[in-house]
Amino acid sequence: MWLVIAACLAVFQGAIGDLSCASCKNWKDGVLNVHIVPHSHDDVGWLKTVDQYYYGSRQGIQNAGVQYILDTVVSQLLHDPAKRFVQVETAFFWQWWQEQNDHMRHQVKQLVSNGQLELLGGGWVMNDEAVTHYQATVDQFTWGFRRLNDTFGSCGAPRAGWQIDPFGHSRETASQMATMGFDGLFFGRLDYADKTQRLKNKTAEMVWQGSPQNLGKPAELFTHVLFNNYSPPPGFCFDLLCGDEPFIDSKHSPDYNVDRRVKEFVDYAKKQSAHYTTNNIIMTMGEDFNYQDANAWYKNLDKLIKYVNAKNPDLNLFYSTPTCYLQAVNSANVTWSTKDDDFFPYPSDQHSYWTGYFTSRPTLKFFAAQGNNFLQVCKQLYALTELGPEDWADLTAMREAVAMMQHHDAITGTEQQHVAQDYALRLSRGFDECHFATEAAVTKLLTINSTQPTLDFESCTQLNISQCATTESSDQFVVLVFNPLSRSVSHHVRIPVTMSSYKVFDTIGVEVKAQMVPLPEPMLRLPGRVSPAKQELVFIAEKLPPLGYTTFYVQKLAGKSMLAYAEKGPERLTLKNKFMEVSVNEITGDLSEIVVDGAQQTIDQSFYFYEGAVGDNEEAKNRSSGAYIFRPAGDATKVAKQAKTVSYKGPIVQELQQTFSPWVSQVVRLYEDDPQHLELEWLVGPIPIEDGKGKEVVSRLAIDWKTDGIFYTDSNGREMMTRKRRENLTEPIAGNYYPVTTAALLASGDQMLAVFPDRAQGASSLRDGELELMVHRRLLKDDAFGVSEALNETAFGEGLVARGRHIVKLGSRSLKAEQRRLAQQHNVLRPWLLFAPTDLTAKQFAKAYKTSWSGLSAALPPNVNLLTLEPWKGRSLLLRLEHLQNRDDDEVLSKPVTVSLKSLFSGFNVTAARETSLGANRWLSDVKRMEWEIDSNEIGLDSNTLAGGLDDDFNVTLTPMQIRTFIIDVTAKKV
């Protein structure tokens, strides 16, 4: 076993272990300790692009240059060992680090080692917590941690979260940060009324139970709500961007102000301390893009510390950091209150609920989801094929682009338009890089005989608008369907084609069932769509191998048309398979009834819009609906009283195409082989604004259930949160909206209705039996929260059009949790399609290439998912496995499960494995978190359970909702 550990130690180059950085001992007993924390909040894109912020260009938009911040801060720290600074956004720090010479790098390493420069948070960005998926969040932390770990070793491992600007906070964040080994979390934004109450009751510091029903204590995190968000005390911002009065300490000056300024600060410090439990308070000394001239800050902070300490023996001011603050507070041995839900929604006042951004920029949100999907495919294929130097591709651009999209002003849609375009450009370049690696991998896997021609694959990233050059222009082509899930799944393949007759062949050249369906008329008029395809070829990719692919051969025919004809008569209003029957109302054209397992259920689904409130933004009650906040002017209006309908039926899929208006349409789909699964594919836009009013569009389902105001939404795609409709709010609609990343549910008795969106959206249940998801927004006035632009997206000279998909499941509440989880996973990690033209016949292709392959020796159990597989360092791989079920989901699936790593993969053996923290930057055995006493009973696992352990066969046991992370060494299996 020692050989296993020794091998893995080399992976981290000796950098991982217990922290040996400078400790904090500046606080004192019997006095008020004021921890002065210099920091700058540097958005990785917002009003300016990432590079514009870094280099300090376009200062007319915002005076901000991150390179100057780091230059001047480091200079100040080097001149005075007492000074400290907090650096958070690794994306900016890494860009700056790359420009430094060896001498400067050595000096900065010393600053990190002695604790002057504290690396906090450590993610590539400060991620949003509402609309991000946990997989992408873990990845963005992992990439930031890796850069810091490679550079600074153990002292570069962050010990606390610093989420000071995201617009609300998820429970999953607490769980993740705890299992990353963090000792605490600091944030600033929460419900204004909740903050007032917490400060009043001295509960602004608490232990947040990140997974109370599953992980227990290992997912608990000490959490601190900052007193003044992340700003300095009023009047004490000494940045060049501020106009506050500096310290004037010459007694010969008529403007001498030391005594007055000291009194003002002391009064504020004592006021703040009255709201916290211990004799320690934290003073955030910084704001957005502060310290471009760090001398201005530090010169005045030096004077502040000097004069306050000299004149007030009951106060102790000193330069500090958040982790030093945690050490001081932890040493007080206080018993803390707990919290077991989340901090959504976030209202900054009674009229400003920050729930609009749950949906803002829906196409960018979809692109971000696609990016995460393709990144996982790319990393898996790269790792599984052990790509060598001859076909090496760097994954950095895609890793960083997807990580950047998780920033709290990126995926949220709260950036300016030109910045959104820059994010999309970066992600597009990442796709190009990832495609290179993916093509190299599948070429290697497909090849049996090197004399066969290499296939030229295309990803077709515009399938969301039914456009793909290869399928439209080729007489015969190959479709490779890669399944990134660790279980076998079936997938409905839909590809745009120009002719009306095709044949599809499987891996051995046998014809498979296929169907042709006309594209809806609104799709043919889509702005910017240049495809000649007017129909889609549909077939089923059955039982795709886990972490593997299956190929299909498609041939264009000159014979009889396969195109389905529009149904006539009453039967056109009903879709039916052996599991479900769906009907639409003959008069309204809306979905009206579903029959599942013989049980009839009345259900209505249609589209509505809210008019966005418009005001002068001078007072809260006159706030406009905008990129951040959702503030409807009144109740929702139905888009159309009647929808035009046309239906098409075939052996694979039946679909009913609804047109509600020139700007809202939908396809209702029922696949022949899908139990309790209905697909709603919506197309919304351009949202009309000719009436001078912005609009926010929702898809609303209404079912005749008594739900007592209860509904459920996911927390970043992991555990479900119970939501209770709140009454007596000044904004009763916006105040009851919550973020949905992968699932929203209603339940009544033993029945459940679930909706699985293909991107993050806002959702609510405003009346019993109703569930609505906001799909698109177009507004004409800014909401005055800083972005300074109306959310009025356009493309190709018109308002933006968004196309998306909701999967609807209706059935028994005891419907297998496995099915719900699979629906969530399948929406997040969909099989990835690659297309290549070929001159071979179907039989020739089946003989010439390896047409099916799996990277696993066998599928993982249904309650286990392979969350991460990627190349790491040298010949090592990063591996994460997760348990998918809650403790109370299922009698069988909710039990612990054991997986052997040794023979997990089909192409190689695992020869060494060692477990790390969730972020892969610390050996799990080295993680020693602070202990906090709480005022409630512990639930779930004890503090040592997550450490687990490995035997010689590398057996890994997973408990409900647990994620375990490993660095593994592998060797190829002998053929």
C-alpha cells in the first residue's frame, strides 16, 4: 500500500499537506478586536470584458484595471510585513502571474507563505449560486485550486469562502465548500429583513447545515454575514475612486481631523460589535476594483490603526484576513445557531426581489449548459484514450471558458451586452479546442485498420436551431453518439436533413426504424437560420454504452417520401403511446389532459407574459423590472386565447405543433418508448415591444391539486429544497420566485408533477396546483442596480429568439427516484453527437471501424454516477464518484453502495489511488477543519465518515449524496 501512496504523492509534487503558513495571533482577550481586511472585489467581466478589466482599457465605462491593483498591492506588502491583502479571483491573478519575472514570483510566493497575501475562495471566478450547476461549480473551483496549488503549494490552498457579491446563496454551496475543507464562508447579500433580524438577534454568524438529511456534520460550514456588505464603514473608503476624507494628522493644519475621525470610526465599530457574539469584528476595507493606487489605502489605514489604538485601549485594530478572523472567533468556544435551508430569494428592499436574473439571457444560459456538457465529454474521451504527444490538445481554453461562465455576472445575464458577447466568443473558442481533442479521441477509438481513411467529424453546435452542414449536404454520413453518463441510456436522435427519404443502419449494418418529421413553420422563419433543411430525421439510439459510443450510418434515398403527413379529424388532438395519452383542448389548442397508467388527469399548459414594471428608479416603489430584479406591473396575461395546431404521428414520435402567436410556439412530443415522459419544446421571440412595454414570458402548468402552497426546486442540480408560498409580500409574484437548475416539482398525496428544464430558469407556484417557469425576458429600462443597460437583447436585427425544452413527468409520488435523477442527469449531460461524411456503404463502414465502444468495464450501479474523469498531471487522472440518492428516496437505492476502482475501466487498470478533498487540492487525510459547537442535534454522519478509506482493491463506498474525489494512476490493459 505504501507504493500506492508514494506514487500518488508525486502527482502533487509534494505540494499537498497540512498548512504551514504563518498563523494569526494578533487578537487579544478583554478588548474589541477589529480585523482590518483590505480587499478588492474584481468582477471577471460585468460592465467591461475580462481583458478590459484586467488591462484597464475603456475607462470611460468604469475606472478599473486589475493589473494595477496587483502591482501596487504587492509593492505595499513587500515594504511592510504587517500589511495584508485578500486575493479572490484566480482568473485575474493567474493572468497577472504569467506576466511576472522569476524575482517577482519568488517575492509573491513569500507573501503567500507568510500570510500577507491570502488566497481566498480560490475558484477561477466568484461563482453565482442560483443558476449554476454543481458539476460546473466544482470544476471551476478545481481549476482555480490547481493553478494555486501548482504555484504555491499548501499555502495556496484557500481555507474560506468569500461570496460577497452573488445575489443570494444556495445550500449546495455550503455543502461544497465544507467538503472542500473550508473552515468558513463570508457573504454580504441576503434578504434585507432577514439581515435586520439576524443582526438584532446576534445570529448573523451561524453554522450552515449544507446537507442536514444526508451528509450531516461534514457538510456544515460556519457562515458569517458581513455587516456592511463588503464595503468599508461609511466615510472610510480611502480609494482614489472614493471621495472620503483622508486622515489629516498635522496639528498645524487647519483641517486636522484625527480626533473626529477616530471617534467616528470607534462609534461605528462599537455599533457593529453590538450585533455579533464574540469580541471580534471584521471590517472589509475595499470595494469594486479598489487599490489601483494601494498607497492611498494603506497610508490611511496605517494612520487609522495607529490613532485608534493609541486613543482607545479597549480596542485592538490590526491588519487581518478572513481566515485569521475565523481562528479568533473559533477560539471563543461559543455555541452557534444553525440554518438548514438557503438564502433565496434575495430582496434588497421590499420592492426589489432579485429573481429576474434566474432567467435573464436565456440563450447564454443554454450555451453555458452546452459548454459544461461538451467539456465533460471532452475530458472523458481525452482521459479514456490516453492521448499522446502526437495528438495532444490543450483543454485549458475550454476549462477556463466554462469556468468563467459560472461568474456571478456571466451566467446570470447581468452583464452588459458587449460583455455577454465576449463570454460567448471565449466559450466558442473553447468549443473549437475541445472539438480538436474529441475528434482525435474518437478517431483513435474507431480505427481498426490504419489504412482506412480518417473521418472528418463535426459537432454541429447549432442543432438547437436544426442546422448542421454535414447532415444537410451529405448523401451518406456517420452519426457517432457518445454517452457521457456511467449507465446505459437510450437517446432520441433528431437531425436536420434536406431530402424526404433516408435509411439508418446500426453498428453491424442492419437497418433501424426511422421517421421524418416536418419542422414547425416558426422554425423555418427563425432569424439567422440559414439551413435549407425543412424536416428532421428521427431515430432511437438504444442502450448507448456507459461512457461510450455507438455509431449509426445514414443514407439518403431517392425513393418514396418518408415525411409524415398532418393528421386530420379529432384524432389529431391526441397523442398516445403505451404509457401515456395526451390531449389538447379543441377550442384553445392548449394541453388539457394526460392519462397515465389508466388514470386521467386534467392539466392545462399554456404561455403567459408579465409586463415589466417601469419607473424612475428614484424610490424602491418606482423600481423598474430589469436584468437583476423581476418586478411585474400586474398579473400575467395569456399570450393567446387560441393556438393553431397541427399534429404528425409515426412509429417513433408523435408530435403536436402549436402556434400561439407570431412570437410564441411549441411542440408537444410523445415518444413511443418513453414511460411517463412528455417533451415540450418551446420557441419564444422576438418578444414584441411595439407597445412600449417589456415582457417576461412564462410557461404555466395547472393541475387540479391541493398543494397547500408547497412546491420543490433543486439546489444547483443536487438536493431538492422545499418552498412554501409566502403571503402578504409587497411583491407577491417576484417574492415567490426561486431558481431552478434542473428540476421543479409539485406533489399532492401520492402524485407528483415534475418539470426538467434544459437550462436554469426562475420558477414559482403562485396558486395551488400551478407551476410556472419563466423562459424569456425582454425589458426596456434598466433596474438601476449597476449594469446601466436595459435587458433588450437583439440578434440579426430583431429581438432575441430563444428555443428550449421542458421534460414533464407525471405519475405516482413513489415514481422511482432513479427515474427523476436520470431525467436530471440526461438533461445536463446529454449524449453528444458527432457527424462525418463517408464514401463507404453501411456494410463497409461496419467492417472497417469499431462501431461501438465503452470506456467502462460495466455500467455503474443506478445510484452511482461518475461525476468527473479528466487528465490530471503526468499519467494520472482525476476521478469523482457520487451517490445520486437521498437517504429517504428509495428502500434499495438509498443504501450505501460500493464500487471497485481497480477494474472500473475497460482500457486500463487503476494501479494507485488516493483520496482528496472535493476540490482535489488537499489530501483528504490532511484536512483538519475547525470544530464548531451548535445549538441543535447533529443529523447524519459524524465528522470522520467522509474520509472513507481504500483497500488494496480500491473499493470505494458511497453514502447517500456523497461525492468522493481521487487522484488515480493507471496502466493500459494488455490486449
